[in-house]
Amino acid sequence: MALLETDGITMRFGGLVAVADFRVRIEEGELVGLIGPNGSGKTTVFNMITGIYRPTQNRVRFLDRDITGERPDRITALGIARTFQNIRLLNSLSVLDNVMVAHHVRLRSTPWEAMFRLPRYVREERLMREDSERLLELVDLHTVRDASAGSLPYGRQRRLEIARAIATTPKLLLLDEPAAGMNPQETNALMEFIQRIRREFDLTIFIIEHDMKVIMGICERILVLDYGVTIAQGTPEEIQGDRKVIEAYLGTEWAGGARGRAEQGSTPEEKHDA
């Protein structure tokens, strides 16, 4: 049984087909990449999986359960968490509070119990704080637990956003361009971080990324979108040599020096801008 399976999902906005017949089957423990030019439909795929959009056609299944059309909070509670291309932290709150907020998806206490701090809520709050502090230690953010989230350097804000997603105890973690805006040192640290949280939290990861060093360096399998259509899927080596992918995204110059470019962390967009 696949952890996640999409049965040819399609998303239309009026007469525009943003994603057509998208099919993916992700097994437990995999780390799968999704790449493609800007505007190719990658984030729309994530939005359909997480309930922000309801597919115009066909179904999304998670652990063999049809989750098509479920509310985003229900999908999170079922075990799918995500980050966003643009960081969405609660900047005025502390690092610890940002993680604690995510735990609320698992609370059983009612708003009434929280308002009057009844015993069940007090007990859950204590456990929530302990779990959050333990998580911050595991992701090396415990030394800044009391700092405001907005005061953190960019790389640590990304790490905090991922930690907040992990706090919902997901089985599947969707990462939307986690390396965006990072320098080479931050990118290297991010790659190690993703591999570590995958092992320590027993995660399955589906990642969108433009930085080919990240995608080629950590993913076992990659899917490629172009104008909302899947044009290829395979191992990093297969994708680098795929003619359709080279023409639509990587470019012949990038593909010709794929190994060196991936090591340097350049993106196909940078190649086209040059």
C-alpha cells in the first residue's frame, strides 16, 4: 500500500489547465523530488494534496484513504504536513511558541478548557511544551528558543518552519523550495538537515526545489512538470539525461556539465538568465 497516491488529478481554473493528469505513488520512507520551470504547476500539486485546492478531476489517496476535498487542518491531522515557498512564521512570537502552536492540531481539550485552564488542558499544555523543547533541541534551535522568530537569520527561519511542520507528527512532509534564498553554506546545511530529520523522525518527504544540487544530491526519484504535464520521472541520473527535461528545463549547457553544476548549486533559471 502506497503512503500517497494521486489518480491522475487535474486542476482547472476556468479555461486554464494548471495541472493535467498528475500521477504519483510515493512509498513509505521515500524522498521524492518535483521539479520544473516556474509556473509549471508544482505548488498547485502540493495545494491539491493538502486540501487548499480540490482537484477538478480524480482523487488523492493517503494511506489508502480518499482525502480529496478534506479541509487542510483535517489533512494535517491525518499525517501530512507542509512548508511554503514563502516562509510563514509567526514573527512576533518566540521560536518555542511557533512550535507549540503546531501541536494544537493534536489537542483534545476544548477552547472552554483552555480558557479556564482546566486540568486536562494544563496537562496537555505541559506535554506540548516538553515535546516542543525536545524538538528544538533535535533541530539545533534550543539556544534561541526565547528569541522572536522574525529575528532569526534566514537559514534558521527555514529550519524553524520545518520544525513547526514536524511538530504536527506527520508521516509525509511536503517541502516547497526550502533552499530558496539560501547561500551555498546554508544549502549544504539544509541538505544534511533534511537527511537527518528523515532518519530521526521516520519521515517520507516530497520536495519541490529549483536548486539542482539539493534535488540531485538527496532525492532517490524525481518527477518533472512542464506546463502542468508530467514529462519525465526517474532517478537523478535518468533525469539529467532525459532529452525532454533538457529541452524544457535543464538546458543543453546545464545538462552537459550536470555534475559540476549540481555540485555548485546552480539552478536552470540561472542558466537561462545568463
